[in-house]
Amino acid sequence: MTTTPRRARAPRQSDVARLAGVSQSAVSRVIGGDTDAARIPEATVRRIQDAIKELGYVPNPTARKLRTGRNRLLGVHTFEAVFPRAREDFYFEFLLGIEERAEEIDHDLVLFTSTGGSDGRRRVYRDGVNRLNVADGAVLLGVAADRAELARLEADGYPFVHIGRREVPGTRITCVVPDYESAAAAIVDRLADLGHERIGYLRAGIEEESYADRRRGYESAVARRGLRDVSPASPGLEEGRLDAAWLDAVATGEVTAVVADAEWLAHPLADGLADRGLTVPRDVSVAVLEGVAPDAPVRWDCLQIPRREVGRLAIDTLVGMLDEPGEPVADVLVECVVVEGETVAAPPAGPSGDTRGSTV
Amino acid sequence: MTTTPRRARAPRQSDVARLAGVSQSAVSRVIGGDTDAARIPEATVRRIQDAIKELGYVPNPTARKLRTGRNRLLGVHTFEAVFPRAREDFYFEFLLGIEERAEEIDHDLVLFTSTGGSDGRRRVYRDGVNRLNVADGAVLLGVAADRAELARLEADGYPFVHIGRREVPGTRITCVVPDYESAAAAIVDRLADLGHERIGYLRAGIEEESYADRRRGYESAVARRGLRDVSPASPGLEEGRLDAAWLDAVATGEVTAVVADAEWLAHPLADGLADRGLTVPRDVSVAVLEGVAPDAPVRWDCLQIPRREVGRLAIDTLVGMLDEPGEPVADVLVECVVVEGETVAAPPAGPSGDTRGSTV
DNA sequence: ATTCTCTGCTCATACGTATGAGCAGCGACT
DNA sequence: AGTCGCTGCTCATACGTATGAGCAGAGAAT
């Protein structure tokens, strides 16, 4: 049993200094490595280093943080549990990227798991205390992100980045988001290239910031390519069914291709079309503006959200903010890959169809 | 745009104090809630609280940590990436429990992801700095845990708990481990109850601390029940095949049941037995001393490692150490459930078999 | 009138580090 | 003899909080 006796108190720089016969600041400088600026000769440096070894001195990160304001600690705040029940969990892939990148640039991650409230909801402020403050900055993610908390965080000047677009009036928060706008436009372009002229957009009923991006991309591409937009009047689902009148219109050939906001919209769409005797993609093409699970029953034409890359870029953006405080940071767009599936084809050469608009 | 102008400097207690016309310590006491001990009347408390609200004051966790030594931050150090590629990952379930429990007791988690070294290996000490120090204590896990680092950590008096047994000579490190010993004994008991009298133990070649626990449980139960142990001379696999001589002995009825250290040993075992015309469990029973993937091709009789619970207990144990520093903490054993599968049955009533030893 | 007790605070310090400013000593140069 | 410049450090302070000790004043008791 040669165990070192448990030290009552960890050695500090002043202990090292005493042993080496120098001042605490000399020790600090040697550790900080600015021996040139402080003009400490090699002999003294070695003496100090020996003392450090002998005492087993280890810098105190808390004191460092207090002094310098930096920690190499990056926060991750999710509004739900971080370790997901299912690997397919929405967050999961983001976290993979976050951890990967943090490791590469030698930072540690703080997972803010404590709820603080009795309601069990995760919040940033717990009885007025910004818990994130331990970390140099934080990456926030989660659909339920409380907008008031984000505004307060921003007002407090806390450096953070949000994964996914989140807009709060009167506040400029930095987001890292998939480039839905370009991706939506690319999908419309592809449909146009194939000869489609009349297309529709099926949106989710839920109001969400990222919807605006997709919609914008869709609309600009529709205008640019001179297409006709025939979207349903009522957005999304109604009692599990889509707008019947609009589906009937699709059946009469009013629309030859549909862009759906999400996969869960595409399935009822396909059902509704099947009810009316239409087959995808022979009669109607369908593309999905969202990543699709690899084991989905239908191989949708869709776009793939680069979640891993988004996570990585969130870290880089955050660290950029820390390095250049005060500088306003623009949102970061991450390109989406358009995946070709089995649900998009050329439009049928029906009575109402001609290929005047085709660029192929 | 009514955004609060970005404060150059976050307000501190002294700012609050000035506004409320009191001293900094009064503010600290009000925040700390020990207004009784400090005899601060309600009116003053309210004045201070108003000032806190007006300035949007938020305590600085770093300063707090420096002063009190506590953070409500618990470290998690894994020697590989935390967010696993596969959900079946060994660590995964532990982390689930860790996060769950940390959330319940209102602590945050620090994920030590940084490598510090150029070799890309995750280490506790990076150029002599104990990175874990930011957190109040840490849970370590990972088969590759460097023993020297553990010893140093212990010598430094850093509070930590290791998931899985890890022994370092001359050092007493606290582990939270599945109770393999009892589980192995329970499995042997079950075999004995079924009437087996001659059994063997198939161990993994890899030297590992937890092996000792299992072996101990096995041996004590074998002795207690008066069984005969006929284990192979050579442990584990050799060139992908098990000890042939021993397998032949099993084929002649020398052994009617085998306890295997791990699932990957059980498969070649079953193959070897099949080669000799034996069927599991009709001719030979096989039990596995390790959890088995739910989608395994064979429904082994095995024991289930309560990983989630181990994670939770690791947190509790760690917090206990923080609350009572100095107290030695015994290892924590977590009971394993023995799962009945389809690979254990009563021994065949062969020429060499009698039921004298059966207690059923 | 003096002492005692209680209230309502304040003072001072410690936690461990980083860093700008400065100082003593020495050799060199004018 | 004076001063310039360099070396090799040290001094002092700030970061923001928590806390033991103590102090001034008011009222009560003797």
C-alpha cells in the first residue's frame, strides 16, 4: 500500500512557487508559456517545472475561467433528454456532429440536463439563474425552445447558437439551419426539368419557422420556371384526410406533381390519390421536403438533412463567436442533398399536358 | 427594436448592492437564502430582490464554484465517443441511466470529449492538467480506462466512480458493478436444481477484472452444491475453435452443462457440440454470463446486466461521495436478473447420469 | 446610568489564477 | 559619473462569490 496520502488540499501555484523559490506569478507565466515575454531564463523554468512535478500540481480550471472568462467548455442545451430512446431520434445525428467537432477542436461539452423546475420542463433560467453560464457558450436545439428564454439569453449577451431556425421579434439570434430554400428550389427545378408545369405544395399545418424557408424556395422557383402553382386552400391534414376538393382537382389532371412538406403528409397524399385511381409516380409525382427514414416503406424523392454537418458547423460558429465577440454573426446555411427516389417521374402525356415548358 | 442593449459586462452582486443601497454581502445572503441567520428584514430583502430583477442579475457559477467548491456539475468521461454509432453500443444504456438520474437530482453533466493529445486518445490528464476538475466529480467508464490515470486521479483526491470493476494495485477506487458473482452463482444453482452434476466454465481469454467476480460466484456455487467442475484447460478460443479435447469429453457425457463467459463464446461452443452430434439443450445445457442482444439468433439462458440502473447508481454514489468527503465508499453491486431462455434444460438420463444430487 | 441583548447589517478575506506595471541589479556606453 | 537598456523577476490587482467575525444603534433590563 504505497498510496499517496490523500491531500487535504490540492497544491496551487503558490505552493509550487514556494518550493521553487519564486513568486506565484512566475509560476503562472511558466505554465502559461509566455516565458519570453516575462523573461524567465531556462534554469528557472526548469526549477519551476520540477516543483510542479514534485507536488503534482494541476491548474484549477474554475479559477482560470473566473480569470480569463474561457473554459473550453461548450454547452449543449436540449429541451428534451439528450440520450434518445431511439437512435432515429431527431436530435441524435446533430449530437454526433457536435461531439465529433468538439473533440476535434479540443473542447468539452456540458450537457444541461437539470430541469430546475418542478414542472419537469427543461429551462435555461432556473429561478432567475442562467445555468448555461458555466460554459463559454452553448448550442441550443429542440423544437420546444422557449422564445422568451432565447430573447433573454440574447439580451444577457450570452453567446449561443441555435440549431434550426428560430425567430424572436426584436432579437437577432444566430441559427445554423439546413438550406431548405435552395433545396426546395432544386426540387422544383427537377420537376420542371422533367416537364411538369402545374404543381402543388402541401404544407404541414403546424406553424414553424423553417416552413417559411421552404415555401420561399418553392415559390421563387415556381416563378422563375414559369410554372403554375395549384396548392390546396387548406394546409395540411383535416381529420387525418387531405383537402378533398383539391385532391379531386389533382385527379382531373390539374396538377401533375406535388411537393410535400414532410413525409407524414406524403403518405395520406398517396392514399388519397390511390382512392381516386391515381398511381405515384405514373400519374402524379411526389417529392418530400424532408429527410426520410432509411427504412420507410416508400422510397420517396426527398431531401436529406445534413444533420451531422449542421452539428459540426454549430460548434464552429459558436467558437467563432467566442473568438470574435461583438461581431454580428450571420445565419449559417448547410446545403441539403436532393435524393432521387421512386416517386418522381415525367408527367403523363395526358390531354392537358404538353411539353412546351420542358427544358430537357 | 426594444432589445436591451448588449451589456458590456454582466451585472454582479456589487451592482445590485449599490442599487439597493446595501453591501455586497447582504446581496449574497439574500440570494443564498440565509436571511434568518443574517437577520435581514423583509423590507430589505424585497428591495434587494427588486434590484436583482431590475438589473437582470444572474449569479456567476464559476465564481460560486471557486468559492464553494461545488458546481452541480458531474463529469462523464468515456474513453470512446459518447454518442454511439449503434444504439446497441455497450455504453449507451449506462448513459441513459446517468442522464436520467442527473436530471432528477438537478445536476448537469459535463461530457469530456476533448482528447488533449495528438494521439487522439481520450485521457484524463492533458499535459498534466486534470481536465475533470471543472466538475464536482466524475463517472468514468470504458474498457480501455488507463489504470495509471485512475491511480493518479485517486491520489489527487478527485472524487470519481468507475462503472465496471477496475482494480489498480495500491489504490482503492470505487466501482459500481453488476453483481456478477451472485448472478453466476444463481445460474449454477439453477443448473444444479435441474439435476446437472458435472458442469464446465468457458471463459474469455481476455483478462478482465469482472471475470474474477463471475469465476468466484461460479466456484463457490459449484462447491456449495457439491458439483464437479470440468472446465477446459485452455481458456477461450484458439484459432476460432474451442479446446477440442475438452469438447470431446463433453461429447462423452463428462459434462452436461456449460456456463459461458460471453455470448460470443457460446456460439462456437454450440457449433462444436453440433459437430459432435450434440444438441443444445437436449444433450448439453448452455448458459451465458452476460446480457444478450434481444435480436440474437439463439435465445440463450443468460443474465441481464441492469445497465440503466448501474448508471443511476453511479450518479447516486458519486453525489454521496461529494456530500460526505473523506468517507471511504464501498463498491456498489447491482443485482442482475437471470433470464430463462431456450438453452438450459434437465440433463439427459444417460448411462453416467443419476439424480442423486438433484434437490428438485 | 450602566450593562445586556437583539437587530441589521458591514468588513474583510479567501477561493486560485492571469497579467499590466514596475523595480532592483548589472553591464555598457557616453 | 551618469544614464540607458536589458534581465529577471515581483507586486498588486481583478475576476465574483460566500462567510465568519464584528460593529453600531436601539430598546430593555438592572
